[in-house]
Amino acid sequence: MKSNYDKYPFVPVAGECWTGWDAIGAQLPRDGVVVVECYTGVDERAIAAALPGRKTIFASEALLPAAEIDRLCAPYLGGSDPLFGFLCPLELRQFFDPAKLAALRQIAAAGKALVIGQGAALIHPGDVLVYADLARWEAQLRHRRAGNAGEKYKRAFFVDWRVADRWKRAVMARWDFVLDTNQPATPKLVTGAAVRRGLAECTRRPFRIVPFFDPGPWGGQWMKEVCDLDRAAPNFAWCFDCVPEENSLVLGFGAARVELPAIDLVFAEPRALLGEAVYARFGAEFPIRFDFLDTMGGGNLSLQVHPLTEYIRTQFGMAYTQDESYYMLDAGPDAAVYLGFKENVNPTEFLRELTAAPPFDADRHVARWPAKPHDHFLIPAGTIHCSGSNSMVLEISATPYIFTFKLWDWNRLGLDGKPRPLNRERGAANLQWDRTEQWVREQLINRVTPVAAGAGWREERTGLHESEFIETRRHWFTQPVRHQRTGSVEVLNLVAGPAAVVESPDRSFAPFEIHYAETFIVPAAAGPYTIAPLTPGTRCATLKAFVR
């Protein structure tokens, strides 16, 4: 079957887009002060070179000395820990020397200047304020090309992005223009008003964010076919299909496509997107994550555990943890999920053997459950788990995705040829030893209960565990089914059937077509909706997640 998975979704928006530096430069005033505020990772030197004719003032000239910045960041970078730190609470202003800022302000006040860089708006408010944005996945790809990707990612996750996001939220209402810097050869400029209008439009209709596919040491082959990916690539392990902290949101201005970090929408429209109750609970954070884990023709995931809520709060500064679940989109005949301990597990023996010379015998200590398509395995934090080979997992979880403690990685190397970091001490501090086979069988596997039914459809509750804040509902349907709104943002995936259409009973948004395995978001403000097979009578299913 030919793939119909859309890898490049966008939201159409009214407005004009200027592409290329000549067209961009023509939109900026020749006199006065142009401020180009930059997100962390933007190449400010390249932008300055492309916009000549003004006195250029780089905000970086007012930064504290590098050693002082390192001292500020050090408490949040976890010392020698290669992966984990603590979420940084600092403000951007704290990274600048007040005397140097004052000196640059005097220079900028003379007029006809280009003030550019992260913190440029600290120097001058701008007669025109341009915000140069960058998608986080593009930033990570640039880290990889430059080397030391792991160290740079840790610094970005715990410090740079946190500081940059606070400053972005402080200035985004004042954006006169937004500059898309993701493709250096084809920069794009749109007005800030058009971007704000586009973000508001997203809250009134279903939409998708741009999926990102990545290889891994255990990766498989399923997504190559279903999502129409590069067949020559060795594998694809992950797809971040709905992780707004990482994914991009594309706005379509006619034929032009402007790529923004999807988190911009969360910052700009948190109440309309999330719902009042979810916003009151989480603030401007998107708490639900959908992603794919492909091991079809690949290997097992690492044997792992996620931190308990108190642990993640005290150790890393996160308010909630990564409770999750595995929904089996597809599975080979030998597919299995490791989940929970064997009965009468001996913690001392388990931990001793885990740290002894390999190979570690996971099957001696950890329960292994056969898996078939549409099984749903619930994984509250503290539960030992991993997906086995020949599985295609739709992972539904709370958002703090980085906090996975790997206990055993099957004695293999990462894509860089080096052993992947293990986190056994942290993992041992969070393992719940009483989650053994009987408890897992009763509490965590296929806890499916009927909810409602009608002509050509039925609704089932499939999870998550009562200790988790996410609820999931599966709808099987051959006819249109009306979805009852929950007051929460809702994230859905078409887990069965080739295509379906989402419609508004009162026509408040245009019909929205979705395809097999695509994840989409229905904002809290979007109103009621129905979903029907694109071809009437075709058997389809969606899996929906929302905050209880």
C-alpha cells in the first residue's frame, strides 16, 4: 500500500512572506534602530552580514566573561554527569554586564543601528523589533555537525533553552517581524501580527506539528514504509510526532512555509490551547507527548525506569514525571514487552548481576509479556520496562522525555561506536520492587473497559494507570462518531484505517483529513468535533489522550 503519511503538515494563514535577504532587507526601515533579537543557536553573524548599511552592535559584546557565565551555569549542569542536570531558573539579564549594557545603549541611542543577538532588546527596544527564531531539532542537528552533541544538548536542555524561553515570552507580544532562520540559504520574514494571527488560528481547529525521525542503535524498518522515509538509511528508531518542546509548527503563507518552534504556540495561546484547568495545573507547558519507537527488524530498547515524582522534582527541578504507556501499532509474531519484575525477585541479586560482567540475564529477573497489535501496556514511573524487538510502539506519556534511567543496554554500542551511558544508581533509587507479574497483569496490561457505543462506533477506556494524570480512550468506528470534549487539549492518533476526516458540527473549522499513524492535536478551544472514515464503512480507530 502506498504511504499517505504527511511528513510536512502546515496550518494555512493569511499574510505575506518575504523570502531571501534582498526581499527581507527591503521591508526594514533604512533609518532608526532595527533590533534583531535571536533565539539561542541562531547565527547572528550571518544575519548581520546579510543586512549591511547600518552600524552593527552585537549584544554578545555586553556578556559577562566566559568564565563568569560558566560559573553561573555550573550548578545546573550536573558536574560530571554526562546526561542530567537541574532546570535553570536564571533570567537572561543575569548573563550580561550592566556597565557594558549601558555603554551599548548609548551607542544604539545615536540611531541608524542594527542591534543583534540574544539579549539585543535589553540594549534598545527597537524602532523595529525582529525576532530570529530557530527550531530545536535544527539546533540539535547543528550541534551534531559541530561535534560534542551530548554535552551541547545537556547545556541547551537545562540552561540555554530555559533562559531563552523566558526571554522569548517576555518580548513576543512586541514582535514586529519574525525571521525563520532554519534554512540559512532561504531565510523567510513575516510580520509578527501574521504569526500571532496564525498561532491563534491553530487554537480554533485540529492541526499537526512536523514529525522528526531519527535513527538509533535499536532502530527498525517499519517507519520507512509507513511514513515514506529514506529507504537507504540503516534504520529509524524514533519519531517525535507530538512533542511541542522539540517539534516544529509550520505556518503556510500561500506557497511559502514558515517554520517555528511549536512551543511558540504554547507560550502565545496557553489557555485556548490547553484549556483553563490544564493551564492552571501546568502553566504554559504541553503535558502530553506522543512518539513512535520502531524496533521492527531492530533490537530491544534499553531496560529502563523513569523517576518517581519526588525524585524528579528534587534532583532535576521538574514538577511532574514521565509516566507513560506503550500502545502497539504493530507487532511481529515474536514481539514482547518487558514490564515489571518476576515474582520473588531478589533486589540484591538483581543489582549485583546488573553491575557484574556482561551479559546480564534480563529474562531471569524481569517479566516478559507477548505483544500483539492494539495491546496497551501502562507504565507508571518506577516500573522497570522496555519494548522488545519487532514491535512498533506508539508511546503516550507525560512530557519530561529526557529522564530515562538506562539499567541495561544489551551490551551494545551507540551509533557513535561508544557505549551508551547507563544510569544504574539513579535507576535503583526509583525501582518499585513490588510491581511483579501478578500486579502487572492485573494493573498494567490491556485494562480496557467499555465507555459508550452507538450505530457504527464504540468507545473504550484503555488507560492510563490511576497513578497517572493522562487518560486514554480508543474509538472504533465505521460511521461518524462524535467526541465528547473534556475541557483539556486532546491528542489523537489514527491507529487503524487508511484515512479519516475530523469535522466541526457547527462548521467552525474546515474538514481536516488525517491518515494512518498520524498524530494530531485538538485544542481545548476548538469546540466539539466528529471523526468519520474518509471512505464510509471502512473500519478505523483513534487513540485519544487528555488530562484527567
